[in-house]
Amino acid sequence: MGRGGKKLLTREAILAAEDRAIVEFEVPEWGGFVKIKPLSLRGRAKILEASREKDEKEVDPVRFTAQVFIAGVVEPAFTEEDLEALGDKNAAPIDRVSNEILQLSGIDVKALARARGNF
């Protein structure tokens, strides 16, 4: 036991922990809900990489939002093939779903928006 009677976690306990719980998220514009989950560390890195144009440092905010949506919505499932179709959908529900995924992932959406200036 550590200070204050708290348990010190082991490497095994951390790696075995189920820390990406699936959550239902209501989307009134679509008449129901979707199931979402937080991004993994590896998933977040892949999204950032996929959201950049070749040889660019800047992240495309539309592509970033769509990539977060695709990675975080588990039911119904979406794929890269849906990127163009998602780009034609109402931005408000996609933004809300993507922002919730980011919040579940421990990413401060408001700080991210301030830093990017275009979310």
C-alpha cells in the first residue's frame, strides 16, 4: 500500500485494465444514438497523421473531425470509405459526437479549439 492507504498499481494491472468503455451518445438530428469509445494513444497518433496533407505540419480540421468520428464511433461502424459522405453531412452532430469522443479520451476540446483557432 502507498500513502493514505492507496494501492500502487502494477504494470500488469495497468495493461490489463479495461479503460475504454463504450458509451451511448444521443444524436437528436439523426433520431437516436450512436455508441462511442475513447481513442487509444496509438489511435490518436494515427488520426493526427491522417489529418495532415503530405509534407504539411498543419492538421486539416475537417479531416481531423471526420477521423475522430470514424475511430470513435463503434456502432454503427464507419470506415475511411465514408469520409467523403460524412463531409456532406450536417457538421453540428458530427462535431458534437467527435467532441464527446475527444473528451472521453482526456483531450480538452476547448483548449484544443483555442490552440487551433479553427475548430
